[in-house]
Amino acid sequence: MASLFPRFDRITLVYKTLGGTDFLAAALVPKSLSTEEKKSCPVLVHFHGGGLVNGSILEPAYLCQWPLELAESKDAIIVSPEYRLMPEANGADILEDIKDFWTWVHTTLPIAISGLRPNLTLDLDRIAAVGESAGGYLAMQSGFLFPEAKVRVIMAQYCAMYPDVRRYTPHATDLLEKENALVDTYLKQIKPGTMRLSTPFPTMIDFVISLLKTGRKEEVMGNDARLRLDYCLRTTKEIPPMWIAQGTEDHIMPKEATDEMVEKIKKIRHEVPLLYSVQPGDHGFDKDYKLCDPWLAEAMVFVGKYWP
């Protein structure tokens, strides 16, 4: 993973400011792109994982190797935004950040990139969205909720964290005293107005696991209808093609939950092109895979029909 980062130039930009706090987006430009030759580049937007609770932009703990290879192979520029994290924020706050990010992508980002690399232009008609876990959820939500994003294809891994996916959301229980106490203690110490945009893995992982075990994820996410799969499937006019990947031994996002999500998508929106790849492994199983691995090569044939 780390060996690939030197093959990119990193540019840090501000995509919005809220309450005096800058929200950052990182862009990775392949060094294989000449500084002289004029080039129109597709865009690969990456959302980081972390259960919407932790994580940071382009963090090696979450960013897989293959999207970096994919960007290089397609002369694409990767862009990855910060967003507010729970429980200081709720799901509606995060959706607001993602909406603002997409507005910025289509208005300000091309100017910022060409100002730094005058030979490069962004082709905003060739955008793909990718993400792992919570990042995959946000990639899917981008396709569902923000048609102005103009996402051509979604690539989402172990991402079925919708509150109405039954096999992902357990019933709340009072029996897990330790886990409930951990959640309660953290919630009580939050000061009004606090924003948290970046918390590197594995910080707060115990809080994430406790939320899942106790079934209290929806409590901090909130009840905004847009967070739910059924709402998205029944209200979105046009859904981009989707490639979804899942590990069979995933202890955080059970395969059964992703099975349920995929089944719902196919049942309600059967017109949407969808490829579902299942491979052995736990959460993050695909972290070190490369594009040449057969199952990924098959997925890239599907993706290649729509992007770049």
C-alpha cells in the first residue's frame, strides 16, 4: 500500500468551511501524468470507512490498493473528502457534507486543479465513486441522493449499513452492560457544537463495536428517511450501475446483511446493472488485492462498461 503513495502527488484543498472549521479534500494526481502534456482526466471519488465514527481521508488502514492502481491505469485523479463524524454529528449532518462536497466538485475543484496543474482538466462527465464499509455506504448514497454528482458507476465494499437492513441492525439490548456504559459515557461528555472530522484508526474502534453490539447505531445516526435503503430505492429516479463486494467471514458487516441489501436492490430496482462479488475473508478482505487478481479483473470488466 505505502509503496503506491509515492506514485502520486497529493494536493490538499478546502471544500467548505462551517463554524470556522475547514473541511478538507485530498486529491491524488498520478505522477505518470506528464506536467507538459495536456490531459482530460476522469475522477475517482473515494469515501473513507470507519463506521461513520472514525477514519480520515486517504488513510492506509482503510484505502485499498486496487483503487490506486485503477486511478493510475485510467489516468484518473482521486479525490477524497472529510465529513463530520458521529456521534458528535448525525447522519443528516453527514449527508449535508457529502452534498456540499459534490457541489464543490462540480464548481470549484476543476479550477483548483488546473490552477496547480495547468495541463490537466477534469472530465466531470466521467466520475466514479468508491468506498469501503461506511465509505461504500456514502458512495451508494451519493448515487441515490445526489443526481447532481453525475456518478457513472458505484464501487462499494461491505457497505450494507442501512438502518432498515434487518440483518445488519440488531435489536437494542440492555444485557450488554459494559458496551452500553461505554456508549453512554462518551455521549454524555460531548459538548454542544463539537465537530470531529478526522479520527485515525483504530481510535474509537471500541465505541464503534459497542454501537453495533447494542443496536444503538440508529440512535446516533438519527431517523432521517434519506438514510434508509427503502426510501432511496423508491424515490431515486435513476440509479447508477453498482459493483458490490463482500467477504464471507465479515464479523462487522455480516454477509447476510449485504445479501439482504443486494436482494432488495434487485427486487425493487431490477433495471439497475449490479454485480455482486463474494470472496473469502473478513472485513477489509480486499485491502491488498491487485487489479490482476481474477475476481477483481472480472469486476473491472463490469466497471469498464460505464467508467471511465
